[in-house]
Amino acid sequence: MPESRPVIRIAAAVALIVLSSPIPAIPQARQPMPDEAVQNLVRAALLAHFDPASILEIQVLGSALEGDVLSIDTLVVHGRPASFGGFRGEVMGHFADVRLEMPALAARQIRLVRPARATVVARVTASAVEEGLAKSSTTVLRPSVRFWEGQMEIAATIRSGDRLYPAQVRAVLTVEGKQRINAVVSYALVHGASVPQGLIEKELSKINPVLDLSKLPFNLQIQRLVLHNDMFEVLATSGT
């Protein structure tokens, strides 16, 4: 009998270690989510980042809920029109491996658990820039916009006080910080006497930034900006 006591003590010690060890967390069950319900939630949350006139078409594939995380294998967004900061355009986005905080999404907010792989193309026409410029300033009258030789040309009448100044402007669209596009004056001709200093620059600054992706929740960065056929086109990516 005495020889069995060490064995008993070892067994008791092992049992104590096992009982005192932390219990591993039980994995959350993966619950498939109806595509239509997820599409409505994502649309409502994204619309908070666009102007009220925007119309977003949403498609999802492979949605499931794991605890407080909503996973989406593929998310496709098509804004037609997508109005952003007063400028109307078209946006097409493809997102893969999206992980969202479900409580935030239910409150119409987009919060990523981790970066998603995304490719987004946005197009804005010259006529949409005319419309945005007219809305952004009450002193720029009858603006006419066209894209030519990599620049944006604007013809308009500028009102300053009780005077009117016909003006022609050329501006270059520049990318800042990989997320913003600004119009920078490269040439300006203003007709009239006693033209106020910096008149054109002041009025054009009202439309800047022409596009600001930092306000969107997907950390998109501009890879390419092209002007052609009286429109400018932007390619932005994230997580690639």
C-alpha cells in the first residue's frame, strides 16, 4: 500500500492542473444570412456617406454571421448616380473578404473588423462638374466645363460685388495623399477693370476637393486618374 501513495499524489496534481486551466472559448456558430437582408443593411449604411440623391445597387454573395461579425465573401456596389460632395457621377466597386461589425451595421455605420480587398472605379463627366460648380458657388454664373489635353477648362462669368467678370480658366486635377483630388489653376484670363486679386483661385477652391475618398470607410487609395472623352475616371484600391 505505501508504494501507491506517490502515484495517487501525481494523479491528484494532474487533476488539479487540468481543473485550474482556462476553458477554451467555444467557437461561435456560423449562421448564413439572407442576401436581401444584408443588401438592405449595407445600402443603408453606405448611403450615409453619399448625398441624398444617390442610388446604390448592392449585391452580396456568401453572407454569414459569427457572433458580432458579419462576413461577406463578395460585395458589389454600383452607384448610378452616386452623388458625393455635390458632384454626381458613377461608382462601381468590388469588395472581397469583407468583415463588418454587426452592431455598427445595424446602426447604419460601416466598421471593418479587418481591411477588405477592394477595387473601385469612379467616373465624373464634365457636365456633372458644371452642375457641382454652379451649386457650390452663387458667384460663378453659367459655367461651361470640358476636359482637354489632361486639363479641365472652365469658361464662366464671375460676380464680385456689383461687377461681372468673364473668365477662362485651365486647371490641373492633382492627387493629394492618394485619397483626394483637387483642381489647381494653371492658367487664368479675366476680362474687366480692377479685377480682385486671386478671384479665380478663390472661386475654384470652393469645389475642392473634387473627390475625397478619406471620408469613405474602406481606406481606398487612388492608383490612377485619367481624363478622356469629357470625363475623368479614377481607379482606387484597398487591401491589395
